[in-house]
Amino acid sequence: MNLDNSKRASKIRVVYMLIPLLIVIAVGSIYLFTDVKDFKFVLYGFVFLVAYFIIMAIPGFYFVSFYAGPDKIQVRYKSLAPFRTSNNSIQIKSPNFRKYEVKSSLGGFKKTLFLYQETPGGLARFPKVSLTTLSSNEINTVIKALDLLLAINKAAK
């Protein structure tokens, strides 16, 4: 099973970057092309941008590419926030996959996935992956694929 939200993620990324650009252009235009030389408009724009970046960072919008097959589980993800640029990847061999958790927060708006793998030292939890940008159908597809892998692993024991 292969799942990719690149189209939706690119739309979110464009909006994420377009709104601050429009605010900077509006504040700059007011300051440069009008008789208003008061810095309160610059201050309002700055406060709005800081609040905007904080509010947009809370949901944790991510690009997510999910693959679940008989050999491995692979999740690639990247934050859509403007100042976070790291590409992350989780890869688990299917026989080592033990459990998963999908947690909801912010009244069910923010959904995060935790994957667990069996290691010689015990059960290892991978970093959380935000599923906020996925639709509910896509999240259900991911859950069904993970449940199927868990059932296969239990049957193989």
C-alpha cells in the first residue's frame, strides 16, 4: 500500500508562504506609498506575522509518504513550516513491527502516529509523525494497513 499527500501538502505550503508575503507587501506599500509614516503599521504587521507563524506551527502540518508492504513499512515526512527543512524517514522491517498508536489532540484536529519496533533491547518507539494533512479516509487506510501487518506478524509467530 502506497500513500502520498504531495498535492495537498503543496497547496498548504503555498498558502503558508503566500499570506506572510502579502502582509509584508501590504505593510511595505502603506509605509512607502502613503503619507502615513507611523511605525504602528509595521508593528501590527510584525505582530500578525509572529502570531501567524505560531498558530500555523501548532497543528504540525507535514508532507507524508507512507508505504506498507510485506517486507517493510516506510514513512517519509517533512514539516511544511517555513523554517523547518529537515527530511525525515522511518523504516521498519515488517517482521519487527509490533504496534502503533494514533493520538488525537486539539479537539481531534491534530492526529499523530507513533510506530513501535521490536529490538534486541526491547520495544523502541519512533518519533511522532503528524497525520494532520491526511484526510480521514487516508488515515483509515493507514490504520487498516498497519492492522493487517500486525495480524500477519501475529499469525507468523
